[in-house]
Amino acid sequence: MHGANGASSSSTFKQFDLYGKVHDDYRIKTQSGGIISLASMVIMALLFLSELCSYLQAEIQDHIVVDTTLNQKLPIGLNITFPHIRCDEVSVDTVDSTGENQVDIAGTLTKLNLDINGAPSKGDPVAKQGECFSCLEATPDPSDKEPAKSCCNSCQELKEAYQDMGIPYFHILDTAMQCRNSVGCQVHGDVRVSKVGGNVHVALGKSTVRDGKHVHEFNLKDVSDGFNTSHIIHRLEFGERVPGVESPLEGTAKIVLKGAYMFHYYIKLVPTLFEGDGDKPQYTHQYSVTGQEKDVLVRQGELAGLPGVFLVYEFTPFMVQKTVKDVPFTHFLISVCAIIGGVFTVAGLLDAVLYRAAKLRKGKAHI
């Protein structure tokens, strides 16, 4: 009785078999079928690896919300090199639309003098006792009743000698022995600003606030032969640095051959918040930028603007929230099944077509 029941249940399950089997004696193996099978396995393996890589990468979903973090301070990270400007010739400042000014920022922002090779300067030459460095074009005429000083033993003394004689001196700072150890300047570090429109600039002269206005003081005669504002932007970020968020201005290089140029970079900032599973949220800004440059030395001894680099930024009122979402394993499993089933089915159809075409060709050949 037990054997009969077992045979009965076995035959019952056989009725539900959807996959009909063909006896090995009736199977026909062809060369085209072998090629298609190998190609199918390669395609399935490649598609499987592609789907696995996609599954291992987190999916990022974007949401746009109103930015409610306007009361926070925003750190701006800078690293800009000026190959032909001494650090004592420029000031780094911030100005915003509320009237808040940060003048000649120090502390978190550093100005580093560079030598002619772009390396950190070891300082200007120091004259030994009894030495007399030449004043170059500012050397006094011996026939003058009250000749000016004939020794310029430091870069500052050389500049003062040129100023006393009313001669512009910027063209000799790269070559004069007293100054050539510090021909460039690197501005790097962070500055914190309010989340309102404003600008960060590196510009000619000593800055100050007078009667509520931000002004730069300098002698116009000193720049009558030009002011070289060539620069390279190595780093510029608004907020935290987040992998995958590009900074369009990084790597920008501008070369000035003559004149005194004012560079404006108009930056549109989009607040962005990255939220991962269990990770601390990262707050940064994506931005787009347009640039404008102008030679403000309209004629000798006359400027139509302030030579320098101005980063003019403006905030959008919306924030982009980027949330990391893991792909469910069931999604991966469904995709793998679809890949295997789809490739197997298409390969079977292709093999059947080729096999029937071959049989038809052989039949015509016999006739």
C-alpha cells in the first residue's frame, strides 16, 4: 500500500511539470548552437557584472526645499596664487549686502610670499654693514642740491625711492635684487561670511572702512605702468568638500601681459545637503559661474576700476537635499532573473531560426 501511494503522489507532481524533457537520443547539437550558447554566456556574465556594480552603488534622490539655514555662517575655502604680486601690495577683504566688512583678513586666511619659481620665499636679501644696493632708476642725480638717498638696501626702501621721484615701481619688482625673492603671493585658508550676497576680493592697496564705505588706498603713480593680476585658482569651495561635487573655478588660470586687469567671477550658489544612512549630514554648495575681465588702466595715470580678483556670490532661496537610498536586494534579484531569462529566450529563438534555415537550405540542395 505504501509503495502504491508513493507512486501515485509522484505521478501527481509529474502532471505539474512545465518543463518537458527531451530524451538525449533525440537532441541535435549544431555548430551554430554552440557559438550562440558561448556568446549568450558571455553576454549574461557581462550584464550580471553591470547589474552587480549598479546594485553596490547607492542611489541618490534629489528633493528641493526652502533653505532655512540663512542664520548660519558659511565657510569659504580659498587657495589662489598671484605669480607677480607681492603680498604687501594687496589686501584680502569681504563685503556683503548688509554692510558687513572684513578688512585685510588674517588668522584663518594666510598670505604667503613666493619666489620667482613659485616656492615659499626665504625673505628679501638683507644688506650687510657697509653695503649699498642700487636704487636703479631712482638713483639720484649727483648735481642735485639736495640729492635723495643713494642706497636702497631693502625692497621697501627701493619702493620709497621710486615714490619720492614719482616713478612707477611695479615693473621692477620681479627683477630688482632687493625684491626678487618675493615676487608672488599665495592666498589660502578659510573665511566665514554671512549667508547673504557679497564678495571676497584680493585687490590693490591697503583697505580700510571710512565713513561706512570700504576703500582701498594706494598711490596712483605706482601703477601707472600696470599692475599684473595674473592668477591661478587652485581651490574654491563654499561649505564642506563633498566627493562628486565639482568646483568649476578650480584650475582656472588667467595671464595678464600688460595693463591692470580687474577680474570678476559671478557665482550663483545652490545650498546642498547630503544625507546618508547613519552618516552625519554634509552641508555644501553647488555653483555656476560667469566671468568678466577688464583692463582698467585706460591711460597712463588713470584707472577706471580697482585691479584685482573679485568673487561675487549670490544665494538661491532653495536647498537641494540629496538622500542616499540603498537598492533592495529583491530589485537586484529580479533584474538578474530578467537578464538570464531574456538572453536565454532570445538565444533560443535565434538558434531555432538558424537551424530551420540550415535545414531548408539542405533540402533544396538535395532536390
